[in-house]
Amino acid sequence: MDTFLKAKWQNLIMANYEIEASVLLPYLPKGVELDYFEGKTYVSLVGFLFKDTSVFNIPIPFMGTFEEVNLRFYVVRKVDNEVRRGVVFINETVPSKIVAWVANKLYKEHYIAIPTTHKWAFTNDKKEIAYHWKVQSKWNSIKVDASTVKMKMEEESVEEFIFEHYFGYTKVNPAQSIEYKVNHPRWEINSILHSEIECDFTALYGHDFEILNTIKPHSVMLAEGSEISVDWKRVSF
């Protein structure tokens, strides 16, 4: 039993914000370090579509396709001579209470279930991608207009830094962490023509992230996505 979950992740929007490292340290799992890009730390507001999801190769009936919105930051774990680049989630939202329960139970993640929806529109040269989620009776959203032209990420670019993290790390408690691995090919990206973010960061992520309500993102990106798999193996350390 090597694979826990398989799915397609499609049209991933990443809005990336510079943030002081001191804000992230209380959320840092034991045994990992903050990952820096050009001397700065980042959090990303992420919206994407989970499609055709299966668990242990069994399709999830009626709930296999859904939106996810999350807030994450970037870390590294050094194991012998290997540097594992990963992410830590502040919070992840999906529309299904069952999906949230399974993720929290098996991977000790921080999922909650709230109403979500998405809207996509395509022309020959433009794609309009939007994700919406409801918090405290208010709809939030992240939207982009982007070119349909697919591009490869440049080496050592900010896009590579944001997207090329293949491990997930969870802080179970101050003395215990969990590591798991997500597998997918290197994604292609689309140039952003316009972006719009309406998010009450305080309401969903707490007062530690209130500053994000008042600043603009350093960058906004869109990745095409791909099929992905999540390994069943979890390492506790």
C-alpha cells in the first residue's frame, strides 16, 4: 500500500505575500527550518480544483471533485545529505465535512469544511479562473485572468521556489512532526494578465495574519496542474 490518494490538481492560483519570519515561527513543526527566497519568507493563498479523487484507488462517489483553498508557508528538512523542500499549512478549506475529517484524522492536517465554488471561462488566448469560499456569511475570492500559453518555469525563479515543494509537514504538537510526500511532474505556468483578491485573512486564519489584509501580494501565479499522488507512508519525527 504505497499510495493513499490520487487526483488531478487543476488551475492552481498562488498569491504570494512577503511576511516576517517571526510570524511563522510559532507554526513551524519541530525538525524543519523556514525556507527563504532571496532572504525573505513567504505565505501563499492558494486556490485550485481537486478532480477525480480516489483513496486507495477507490473513487470517491459524489465528492471526488471539489475546490480547495489554503494558506501555506515554505520549509526545508535536512535528512543526512538530502534537503527536502516542503510546505506547512496554516489552514485548508474544502466543501465536504467527510473529506476534511479524513485528512485531519490520517494526516493531522488543519482542514475545515465551508461552502466553496469556482468559475472558469476560456477563450483561445485567455483563461479566467476564480475560486470563492464563504466565511462568516461573507464570500471571499481569488481570481485571475491569464494567458492560455503554457510556459516552463525558469530555474531559480520565484515560480520555481513557490511550486517546487514536494513534502508536507504537520505540527502534531511541540515535540512531534509528521512528513508525507506529494508526487507530480514539474508544472507549466501561465502569464497573469490581471488578478483580484478579496479575502478576510483575519476571519479565516487568525490575527497573526491580519497584516495580509493591508498589503498587496509580491506575486500572483497560475499553474496548469497535473495528476498527483500522495504517499501513504508518513514519517513521524
